[in-house]
Amino acid sequence: MVDDLFPSPASLDKASIEEGTQLAPAFDANGLVTCVTTDADSGRLLMVAHMNAESLRRTIETGEAWYWSRSRKTLWHKGDTSGQIQTVVEMCVDCDQDAVWLRVKVAGDGGCCHTGRCSCFYRRVPVGKGICEPLEKED
Amino acid sequence: MVDDLFPSPASLDKASIEEGTQLAPAFDANGLVTCVTTDADSGRLLMVAHMNAESLRRTIETGEAWYWSRSRKTLWHKGDTSGQIQTVVEMCVDCDQDAVWLRVKVAGDGGCCHTGRCSCFYRRVPVGKGICEPLEKED
């Protein structure tokens, strides 16, 4: 099981953080790590969000994605109201443990973005231009 | 060309930010947006980093990945010393414009992580366990 509190990275040396088996998330000044969420089947990038210690703990314990909503300042069980529950197929952590990656299966209508799209990333920024434009294959 | 300064999202309404063609990055209190970088060929998640306005401007103008190093507090042209230049194949922005996604081709030895690996995400966190363990197929 997951401890209530994760150890501080400050209690570990660099080699342990980068190469060890101890999960010691490097929360930022706001107590958050970045979370990248991709579709486990297609590999598509769905969203970028944030997790505090409690949302990270719940995600690990339940196998469903819990985030921290920075705008609402609340724990956010993705899909609670929309039905778009994200079941974790695999969770990874990066070298310095300040970012996690969720590969998920999306329930409900399969959507993710509050605009109704499958992915929050539906616009490209062309090289050399300070604009964004719809992707040709927008879902 | 890209303006020296991006417009503030505060100058736009929600619909324009989410559905418009105006790039108006929502920099956080530290002046940063999150950047997710994936391999354009394999789709693999390589790294998560941050960009300030200047690194975002340079990335858009040059078609190569520029980040902001939070630890060194400097602009960071990825690959300048390692040769692992990241050429942007496609850049996307998310719904609320506080995250960008780079699909890149990596030059040099094809690596990305400072530990020598192709990706910074080389450890998984099993559901129900507060540990991390090497991915079976680590590069």
C-alpha cells in the first residue's frame, strides 16, 4: 500500500531519486507534480494536468486518475460527473520525479477535454507563425 | 513572424482562447507553460519541460526546441552541448493554452534524458504500490 506521505526527495541522494525504486515525488512550491495523460490504445496525448500528494496517492491506490484542479482548488476524480473515468493501464515517473505519465483507458463517451473533444490538443502552432489553427483531423 | 510579446489571455474571452486562432499562452505565476515532448516517429513520450515566453518564441521561430531550465534559470536550447537537437515536426497547444506539445525528431545519438536514456520515463509505478520499478523494455 501507499504511505500517507511520500518521502521528500531531499531525504534521498540524486542517484536514489533517479535510479532507485523509492517513489519520492518532487512536488513544486504549490505541492504539485505535472501529469501527462495519453490514451493507452492509440498513444495519443489526451491532456496535461496536475496532481498533489493526495491525488497521486488516490490514483496509485485506486487505479483511476485523480487530479488536482488548480482553477477550482479541489481534488478532481476525472469522470465523476462526465462518466469519462480514466482507468490506469500504466503509470510512469520521470528521472527527477517531478512528472508522471498515465496511460489510460477512457470510459463513458471516450472524451477528455471539457470542449467535448477526445484530446485537449486540437490546434497546431505552425513553425514561424504566432497563431494556432485547427488540426486537420480533429475529433 | 512571432510578436515579441504574446497577448495576454486576460485580453481575450474564453471562446477566443479555446476556439480562436490567436496564440495567447497562459503563463503561470513563474511565467512558464508546460511542454510535453514526444518522438514524432514512435509517438513515445520523451520528456516534460517548461517554456517561458522567450523559449516559446524561439521554438516557434526556429523550429527547434528551446526550454526554460528551472534548475539553472536559463534558456535551454536542447542539444546545444549534447547534439540531441530536437527539430519540431508539429507543435500543438491545449484548450486553455497553458500547455504545449512538441512532436520532434531527435538528432545526435537520439537520446533525450540526462541519464543517457532515450526517454525520461523509464520507471513504472505499479497500481497499489508506492514504489517505482524499471520498465521491462528500458532503452
